[in-house]
Amino acid sequence: MIVPDAVLAAYDRFADVYDRHWGAMMTAPVLRMVEEHLIGQDKDAATPATVLDLCCGTGQLAAALLANGHAVVGVDGSAAMLAHAARRAPEAVLLHQDVRQLQLDQPVDAVVSAFDSLNHLPDVEDFRATMQRVFACMRPGAGFLFDLNTEEGFRERFADDFSITEDNLVLTARGGFDGEVGSYRIAWLSPEERTSDEVATGRVWRRYDVELAQRCFPREVVLAALHDAGFLDVRTFDAVADVGMAGHVGRRFYLARVPA
Ligand SMILES: C[S@@+](CC[C@H](N)C(=O)[O-])C[C@H]1O[C@@H](n2cnc3c(N)ncnc32)[C@H](O)[C@@H]1O
């Protein structure tokens, strides 16, 4: 079972490590796709496009979108992930929201959600409700781009265990997939300064544990949710074959549009 509050609490604890090791992983290919598929048609518009980065995490994509001249609204449910985003993309409007209750003051010109963030939604009902929330936040003609891990991706990539060993970090991760939910159990040690009466007396290594769980949403479920929310012109892209993202086996991008 996926409990959204537990997922967000896990990201709160994991934010510093995520930022250093995973935060930039999707930025370049997703930025290229945003420019090509979401903004392309409006390139000559006098006003900058406003892009909603849904589940913006630690803000690397938000910063890249700002650098390309777009206005950015970032939404994430983890306060610690957002704190990184605020440092990295200070000009972005950042909102601490659960995407299942997404609400914006103004409609946006494009929405992007990167790095299988929406796989964290607990069930089909929440996935469908989120698609409706996103649709309601978009102006007519706007595009929505997101990626999801597919069953193939869970079977290929969540089967792995991996570890990271650095001067200040020892991390081990164990993946698993039960046919519906995939998860990584991650444990890590990192050093903290120990002080006594505000005098440094040495370092202690502290252990942290999180579990990051994701649901597999079949293609037909995603297409029905997009259609029923009102989206048109849905296209899909395989991350490896169509986007050239080596190693991202079983990652599928969806591109959908609000009717003009
Ligand atoms: C794998 S990270 C991706 C972050 C960023 N998009 C990137 O590409 O690095 C998933 C993000 O989704 C956020 N998230 C997960 N479930 C959420 C929810 N229900 N509402 C808002 N944010 C959520 C997490 O806090 C986390 O920042």
C-alpha cells in the first residue's frame, strides 16, 4: 500500500541525498522535450510562457526553465525538497501542495512532471483525480508532459540493489516489485558534527532509512484518465527508443493537450 504522507515524509528525510545524486538526472532530456513539444508553438510569443513543474523536487528543472526565459510555478508536497528548489530557483513561484489537491490562482501555459513522480500516487482513483486537477489548471491549448515507470521498467530497474560509497555518505538501496507496486528501501549513513557546549568534539555517523514506493499504472489506465479529464491528442514516447535516454528502460513519456 502507498501512503502519500509517508512518501512525502520519506522525501523530506531524503532531500539532501536526492539533490546531490538524482536531482539533475532528468533535467537535460526533459528540458529538450518541453522546448520541442510544449513551448515550441508559442516560441515567438511576446510574454514568457508559464510552466508548471509538478512535483518539482529540488528544482533543477525549474532553474533550467527559468534560464530559458520561462516563468515557473513549482509544486511539491515535500517541504525539504522545496527548500532546495527555493535556493536553486529563487525566481520560481513555489507551492507546497499535494498534487491530489492541486490548485493554482492562474492557468498555466504548460505542465511538466519529471522522473516518475506521478507513480507515487497511491491508486487509480487518485491518479484520475490528479489528471482532472491538472487539466483545470491549464489554459486552452496548453500541453502536459510527464513520464511514468511502466511494468517493464519496474521489472528491469527495480530488481537492482545498489550502493554509493563516498567520503561523507554510505548508502545502500534494495529494490522490489510485486506486480503492482515497486519500491526502493534505502538506508544511509552520513556524518554529523558532535558538539559539547558548542565545541566540536568529533563526528558521529547517523543512520537514516526511507522507503520510496510507486504504483504501476498501465497504459490503458493512463490514457483513460487523460481522456476522461478532457485531454486530447495524447502521444507517447519511449525514453530509450524515442528520447535517447540510455538506461531508462521501461520509462514512458505521455504528452497530452487541452483543447484549444
Ligand atoms: C522522484 S522525485 C522527482 C523530482 C523532480 N521532478 C526531478 O525530476 O528530480 C518525486 C517528487 O514527487 C514529489 N511527490 C510525490 N508525491 C507527491 C504528491 N502526492 N504531491 C506532491 N508532490 C509529490 C516528491 O516530494 C518528490 O519531490
